[in-house]
Amino acid sequence: MKDITFRNKDKMAILGLGTWKSDKGLVYNAVRKAIEVGYRHIDCAAVYGNEAEIGEAFRDAFKAGDIKREDLWVTSKLWNSAHKKEAVQPALEKTLSDLQLDYLDLYLMHWPIAVKESAGFPFKGDDFLTLEEVPLEETWEAMLVQKEAGLAKHMGVSNFHIANLELLGKIEFPEMNQVEMHPLLPQQKLADYCKSKGIHMTAYSPLGSMDRPARAKSDDEPILLEQPIIEKIAESHNATPAQVLISWSINRGIAVIPKSTNEKRIAENLAAASLELTTQELEHINGIQSGFRFIDGSIWVVEGSPYSLEDLWESE
């Protein structure tokens, strides 16, 4: 399997298991199965609410000798309610405790959005903090302190556009930017910028998402796995549409973290790492781009919010 090589030569498997929306009671078996079949990269986040169960899976996998800690890459993310500098270390320590780990391989600022510690998810304008009250630079500097302390080996961000990356770059450029990315939303401008700055990228929701955006619930919303060109290419390779989408990302040199708790699909997704797509097939896939976002950020623009969708996303 291809790797992503970091500045210090650490390597992360380009294909990992995503755990967003992996329900409690299912995620333990999903992680154990993933490790069993060969995954060496697991993507987590505090806000997913399942890190304690994932930690049990890690503990038991290490104890059983299925894998050594140093052979497993674990990513997690700082939630928006812990952006104040004094909140970063406790949030990271809570994640480490839940995951039953001494360190993370990669820690990401989940969104360039700050909310009050009591809010969790914001439902009204008063739940938010502005970036004047809690600048991204404050959060970033506090995260870098944790890197120096050895609690996380690498630091990055998620859902960041170019202007915000430039802002952090005045201190130190992130090592990773995790964003929604798939053939409908290839984010080529952002990908080119990140490559120019030595920032790796990870694609989330690479197969689309069942989380329907609040402002676009129409019947004609695209289903990524049912795009005709994806289905046609999958059939020609005796592969699944999901494998084609995963391979498309790998061919771009971008890490990809499909989520599943189904044992058969977990194994199928991993097998996508060996699927070879032709240049012509990749060009056909690139031709379906439309700029469509499954995760459109509407949650951050409730009435009274200091944020707008224009603050979050840049046009291609």
C-alpha cells in the first residue's frame, strides 16, 4: 500500500478506516476487523462520541498481539469547544485517555470555528465565540506546544481553506488538511496549494454522505456511488463503485478514510488500494465534478452566528 511521508519521514498508510457515524456497539468490532485484515491507519475524533470504544479495540488488539502500537497510525481531532489555549491540552489528554494511548500520530483542529465550552454543538448565536475572541493562531500555538510535549507527533487541521492555512503558516504550516473530497468536489485549487506548501491532504466522505445538507434535500441530490461513469468503471474492473472512488483518491496522492462497520465492506475498501485505474478512466471520473458538498457547513451559520458559508469555503 502507498504511504504518505511526513516531513520527519514518518509514514502514514494512504488508506485508513474512518469512524465518523460508526455507532457504539459496532465500532469496536469494526476497528478490530480492520486491524485484522490489514488497516494500519484509523481516523477518530472526540466529537464522534465513540473514542472510548475504539480505545477498547486498540487495547485488546495490542494485548492479543494483532499489532504493535508503533505500527498503527491514529489520528484524532480537537473539537470547536476546546479552542482556548488553556483547553487544548485537557481535550487532547481526554482523547488519549479514551483511546488508551500515550500519544497520537496526528492531531487536527477539526474546524476553523470556535464555540463556547458549554455549547458542544451550537444551536443559537450565543453559543459561538468569534475568531477575534479566540483566534485560530491561539489554538494552533497551543496545539504545537502539545507536539513539543510529545502528546501528538504531528499537527494539522480539517476543513481549512487557503486563507486560513496562510494565517497558520505565519507560525508553522500544518502537516495535514482533512477536507471533504470526492469526484464531485475534487478541490483541485486547494490540493495544488497544499502541495506547494508541503501540506498533506486527507479526503473525508470519499463515497458521499448520508448526512443530507440542511439547504439541499431535493430528490435530485447526487448519489456518488450511483454515478453512471463510476458504475461503468467498477463493472469493467469487477470492482465496487466504492473501490473506484477510493482508488481515484489514492491515484491523486491524497489519503482517504472511508467509513464502514460492515466487515465485508471494510475488507473490500482496503482492497481498493490495489485497484489500478487507467489515465483515461481517471479523466472520465474527473469530468463529473460539480462543486457539490454533502457536508455544507450549515450547522455553523444558524441565526446570530458570527460565521458565514463564505468564511468556510472558497470557490474552486
